[in-house]
Amino acid sequence: MNSPLAEPDIPVITIDGPSGAGKGTAAAAVAGELGFHLLDSGAIYRVAALHALRSNADLTVESSVLQTFSSMRATFEPGGADGVAAKLDGEDVSTQIRSEQAGNAASQVAVMPEVRIALRDAQRAFRVAPGLVADGRDMGTVVFPDAPLKIFLTASTRERALRRAKQLKDKGITANIAQLAQAIAERDDRDASREHSPLSRAGDAISIESSSMSLEEVVERILTAWNALG
Ligand code: C5P
């Protein structure tokens, strides 16, 4: 992956939480306000999983997935509908990585400890001046444990299902709220119960429960916490 070298004293704001809590949108807005770089760590897992799928790896066997990484040529730039333009071997895969198949494959390879270690340096390389906003599951606990500001963003399962349904509706897709809520609960369970880097709140993270908050209110809360650091 093609990022410049990281510097440990460059500030990082981490935003962790379950899927559908609005981490990506909030992270992009905060990064935009502060002029910081953006790391959508889920996109890294999604691209790695897509590459493994395309390379016919057996996604249940860690060594098979790891083998494909030596030939992975992935780049990430700001842009695209989801805030990150991802390329694999020069091809824009920003849309493909958002598919259900890529999401499931990502959460399958994300349980593998050596895969997580292999992708950790690629994530840390995004720590470039003047600063970084990183969203994911283990940004504050594992990847950037020294981040000066850590946020744990949550929302109720029902609220996350409603938000997802709205996103799908905007794309012309009708969804069943109960089924969406069930899929979200299953993904939460997988992310929180895995052995390595499970989704968990860092002890020094600020919790924001966003069920009844607008995006603007969430962003305002994060920026206020950032400014309070002086
Ligand atoms: O956030 P997103 O839904 O794009 O992430 C896809 C999958 O990648 C998640 O379900 C999770 O299993 C995994 N992931 C992870 N650690 C991160 C980001 C994502 O394990 N920091």
C-alpha cells in the first residue's frame, strides 16, 4: 500500500464502534473540518478480502489468505461516494468493496490474527501530518493506542437498521427493517466476540450514543472534545 511513512507524534482521532453507527460519515466530516487525513480501516479489510477472493484463496484458511497479500497492490485516496476511493491493481473497486459479499468476506478474514498484523502497518502508514481521523473497530485499542482523542460511537440496533434502510432506499433498494436489524446484531456479535482485536471500547475513550443525535451534533461533540485538548 502506498502511504508515506508515519510519525508517532502526529495527532490521531480514533472513532470505533459497531457497524452502522455512523462512524464513517462522522470521521469524514471531522477530517474535513480539521484538514486531517482519513482512514476507513473497514475499507482496508474489504479490499484485502476482495483481493483474496479474486485470487481464489480459501477464506477459511489463514495461510491461503496471507499468501495473496504479497501480490496485493492497493491504494486509498479521499473521494468516492463513501469518502474513500479504493483501487486494486489500478482498478477502482470503491463500489465492489461495499457489496454484501465483500463485507462478509472482510469480517471472515478479520478474525485471523496474522491477517490483522499484516494489515496493521498499512493502517499506521496513514498517520501523516497534519493529522488523521481513523474509524474502525480497534483503532483506539490496538492500531493507535496512543491517540490523544478516542471516540466510541454507538446507536441502538433499531436505529442503525433504520439508517441502513434509508441508505438502501436512496439507492432504490427496498429493505426489511427486521431482517436488517437481525443482520446487524449478528455482525455485532461476530465483531465483539472474536478472539483477536474484538470490538471493544478503549478505557480512555469518550462514548457517544448517537441514536437520537444528528450527524451535525455528533461532529460538534467530537470537535468540542478535540478543542478541549488545547
Ligand atoms: O466497517 P466495515 O463494515 O466496512 O468493516 C467490514 C468488516 O471489517 C467488519 O465487519 C469487521 O469485521 C472488519 N473490521 C475490523 N477491524 C476494523 C475495521 C473493520 O475487524 N478496524
